Amino acid sequence: MTSVPSLLQFTRCRVEDSVRDLLGKEISARVAETDLESDLDDAILAGIGAHALRRHLPGDILHRVQVFTATGSHALLLSNLPAQQFPPTPVSGFGDEAELAVTNAIHLGLIRLLECTPFAVRFENDGRLIRNVVPNPAASGTTSSWGADSEFFWHTDNPHQPFAPPGSDPRLYTPPYLTFYAVRNEERVPTEVAALDDVVVRLDARTRLGLMAPDFVVGAPDSNDGEATRSLSGAPVLETGPDGRHRARYDRGTTSGRTPEAQKTLDDWSAVLGTIPAAELVLDTGDFLIFDNYRVLHRRKAFTPRPATTARWLRRCYAS
């Protein structure tokens, strides 16, 4: 059988040390003038970060960031960004956002350069803009971004929401993009991403058509406030968007078929997911990752975290 080459369109860039140091120096000086918090001062932080990034990023890297959403690429990784002096990992899930002003300026500045809007949802993370992806002991045994001991199978984030019509309030819909800044990852836990296109080309016609039928119920993931969310019933798993590209909503733990035939289709879909090529990313301190949540599936395997103060810590922000 002839292997099918991966269709994942993935841009990788690395900032030189000298550029990193210039960025860190300028942003640190600007945020030191006042206390800036991500939830109250996101526009100011984004402005500070975007200004410095435009000044110091090499032209080729800046161009790749700025055209990412327009080109239809699946994912972009920008490595070796400035890293401030970090506090201990906030394994409770929340910490002092003012302490992370440099990191937030970089993170939100890049989202602005991507011509995206950062946003939060009321039913997750106490409505805060940036989620600390940490091994929270209170989430033990759950498939949550605050978990560690349970494997995340291939999924998209917040699949229980509809896809957004153009120009809509993104808070009411599935997030189009996920962005991450890596604070620490001494456990070397990979984040895996795979293109939906690589799944679709491996589906037989019956399974593909079955996934596009409105025969599924999709519930909210464990990271959501169950009392504030509802399942999406009578929805397809696979759709064709207005741009002609396939998009998907899926979480193995919360997606079910409304008929035996639909459930069989889900089982066949899950089996194909076990065969797809993927990029395995061990995010290091100062790495920024963005991917298309409509057209990329991602997963993270179970791991044993380091002691609480140095445990794995990523910062995630939705963007539209």
C-alpha cells in the first residue's frame, strides 16, 4: 500500500538570540512603568508587544506571522522568544497576571500581528482571557487541560458550540484558533497536532458521508462549567466550510452517535485517527504556537508532572 504524504501545512521559525534579547529588553522596560493585567489591560499589552515585535523581528518572520491566517496554513511555531523571570507554576489554575506582563505582551502582541482578536468564554476558566495549562491536582482523573494523568485523544476545543458565521461574536462559537506560550516543560511532554485533511483522505466514502450527517451529539469537555453549557445535538462531526475546506468538531469523550449506524461511523473515524501522521512538538520556554482549531486535531498523552513549583506550564488564549 502506497503511503500518503502528510498534508499538514506547518510554518516553523526561530528568533535569533540577539533579537530575543532586544525584544525582551524593550518590552520589559515598557511594562515596568505600571501594573498591567491580561484581563483588564489586554489591548495595552497587545500594543506594547506588537510594537516591539514589528521593530525587531526579521522581515521574513514578521511576514510569515502576518500572513498565517490568510494562507490557510494549519499551524505556526515561533521559537526562542523572550522569557522573563517566572514565578512558580500556578497549579491551582490561577496566579498573579501582573507578574506576567512581559509574557502577556509577547503573547497578545503576536495575536495582534496575526490580525486576530483574543477572547475568553464565560463557561471556562472563570471567564479569564488566558488559561494556565497546568497539572492541577483537583483535575486528577479528568481529560482536562488542568489534568495530567489522563490521555487526551485527538480532539478540537469546545466542539459543543456551533461554528461562527463571519463577523460574529466569537465567544458564542467554537474558537477558530488556539494560541500557546510555553513557560516551562521540563517533563518534555509533547503537544501533537494533525491536519484534518490527513484524516479525510484516509476515510472511505461511507464513513465520510456518515460523519457529515447531522446524527451526532457533542457535549462539553471536562474543562467547561457543566452548569453553563449545553450539548450540541443533531450536529455533523465533519463539515465543509464556506471557504470549501473541511472542518470538524470532535472529542472522543463527549461525542456520540444518535443511532447505531452513527456510532459505528464514529468508531470507524476513531480507528482512522489512530493512523494519521502528526507533528510532535515538545514546546520549550519561549515557544509560541498557534493552530487552526477548525482544521487541526490535537492531543496530549498522560504524564507525571514535576513538583508543583516547576511543573509543566503553558499559557493558552483563544483567538478569532
